[in-house]
Amino acid sequence: MKVALVNPPWSFEGSIYFGCREPHLPLEFGYARALLSREGHEARIFDAQAFEWSLDELARRIEDFNPAMTVVTTAPSYLFWRCAPPELRVPRDTIEALRKVSGAMVVVGPHASTTPSATLRKLRPDAVVLGECEEILVRLASTRLDAWGQVPSVGRWVNGTAVVTSGPHATEMKSLPALRWDREEIERHRHHHHRFDIEPTAPGAEVEYSRGCPYHCTFCAKENFRDRFRKRPLAVVLDEIDALIERGVRYVYFIDEIFVPDRELLEGLERREIAFGVQMRIDQWSYEMLDLLGRAGCVSIEAGVESITEQGRSLLAKRCKLSTEELTRRLIHAKRSVAFVQANLLEAKTDRPEDVAAWRDRLRDAGVWANEPVPLFPYPGSPSYSQLWGRPDDLAWERAHEHYLAEFDRFSDIQVPRPLPLPELEGIAAHA
């Protein structure tokens, strides 16, 4: 079977979207392509964002490929499944542009995983995949369309009703091969995600060593995908990085929800000509391991602190055993060997603004950057959503979005000045 794996031509006007706007390697589709090819299918990635294709150009390319199944994601790469754009206007417009040339249409991503019925209603695909999609896409490609109801973790319309076969799927990480990207795919990814020490002179890439997180912080939307902590085999990951280096990549960003201290990985990276960035909990790292992290080539740390008070971190269920002073010292220590260190703050509503300002000034004086506290969006699939409203239903995204706009009158400096209401966003053509 021919399978088209589509990353839409993303645009974010009016969105509350927190993530980076630059293209990133669609790792979920890289894995799916490899697994589908292993089973004898012909799978091709159509990355409209990276290649800057219009919907018309994308449709022409899909028509030329003539797939029996087309897969569209509702988030711009695995890196942003936990903070995806709430609105579905870009996936909707993409699906409508492809509907006559797509074959069977499948939707993957956080919306399908957390609110499958609403996603089916809004996008009208043949099926949605709940959870991590790589292995399920192979099952769908190997099964007749009229038997897709027998495939686990799939939602479909049946006689006007959304029917889901089982809960979200978790991929067996040991089954995922070392990814190989075409030279042109790599050349299109000049962005070095979360790197600020130099201007890129060579391609960047994203890599995944682990998936999931053992913590359950209230703000993290991971209950229905990328939840349980698992690692890929070290040899496979290093093989993947070696292939990226051969393609000219000189910086990789680990998309791991929580980049944990791993001496073998760091020593393997230290032997390679590669710089890298990570997102981590700095309370898990000793001073000695932070030094090794810097020697291994780390040039960017995004550390989740969230609140400068123990009360605030407790309300966010951070389960952090270190005091604010101890966290501060580790951040400052990390800056001795890592070019850019960031402490992430959320609007916990327990921290006094003058105390936050003083703490940020102290870090800034030591070369560490801490952002202004970011307003907390209660993503469907996060504990914060469940605490407010219970289990997500068909109106979960609308409810969370309306609450967010009513709760805050100023927004993060990485967002638009005033996001639009979700119904208005979804009523606008993404590329009008």
C-alpha cells in the first residue's frame, strides 16, 4: 500500500500556540515511514511546512503519489504534541484540500488522542488514532478499510456515532529503528531549536532518546500520549546521531519530555562532533553530572522550575525535593559549562511579582535567563483540565480556551498579543 504522511503548512495567526514556529523533523512520521517500509508498504513524508508548499502544491504532489491512505497530524511535530494549537483550522483545511486525492484519510495527534469524537466530527476522516501512532498506522495499512474497527486505539464514525476500539496506544520503543532522513529533508531544517549561542551554519535536527515522564505535573498534557517513561536502546540512538552527522548536522535537540541523567549517553555524545539542547528537571541533576553534560556538548538547557516557591511547585504537583535556593545554585552552576540556560516559569498565582523580578535579576546577573511567568493553559489531557472539569468531552478544547481568555488579560511574549476565541479561529480559513 502507498501511504502519504502529511505535515500541514502550519500557520498560527491568532492562536494561543506556545511552541516554536519553525519547521522541525516530524519524528512520528519518520518512525512510521520506517515501520511501514519494513512491512512492504511504500510510505512517503510530505512536509508542507518545511518545503513551504501551498495547499494546492501539496494536493498536486499527493495526487501524483496516488496513495491508498493519507495521514494528517494535528500538531507540528512530536515536540509539540503537549502544547499543540487548540484549533484545528490548519488540519481541517489541509484535509479538505486533499480529500479527493487522499485515499482513506487518517488523523493522528493530541486532539485525536484526547477528544476523538470531536476530532472525527470536525475533520471527518475515515479514522483517528488514539495515542502514539507509529505502530497503529502499520496495522491500518495492513488491514482492509472495512475491518478497521478491529484495529486497537482507533476511532471511527459508525452510523452517525463515534466508536473507539480501545484506549490510547503506547509504542514499544525498542521496536523503533534508527531514523534515516534524505539529504533534502535535512537541508530544509536549518533551524537549531532553542539554541541562542550562535547563528546556525549547518543543519539542525531533532532526536528522541526517551518518551514519557514518571511525573504528573498538573500543567502537562500527556495523559493520553507520550505518558509512560520509556527509553530507546542507546546503540540505536547513537547510530541515528551518527547518520545525522554524516548528513552535515551539527546540532540536535532531544525532544524527550524529561532528559534524565544518563552517563553512557553523555559519554557517547562526548566522543562525537555534535552540539545538543535538552529540556530537563534540573533537580534530578548533580553538579558532577551537569559538568559532564557540558563536556558532552550541551549548549542549551530548558529547565522547568515553574514556580519560585515550594507552595507553587506543590500546587503544580512538581514533586520537587530541592528548595528554590538549591535549584538556583544548580542553574548557575550549569551555566559554567553550558552556553544557554533557561529557567521556565509558569503563572502559579502564588509567587509575588516583586519576588519573581528579584529572582530573575539574580539569575540574569549570573548569565541564566528566566522567562516572565507564562499563563497556564488547561490543555485537555492534563491534570489541570481534569481538576477543573473532569474528563474531556466534545467541547473540551472550546471550554479550556474560553477559560484561558477569561482568566488572563496578558499573554506570553511568544504568543500573539491577543489570541482569538476558538470558534472564531476555526471559522477562519488558515491560508485565506
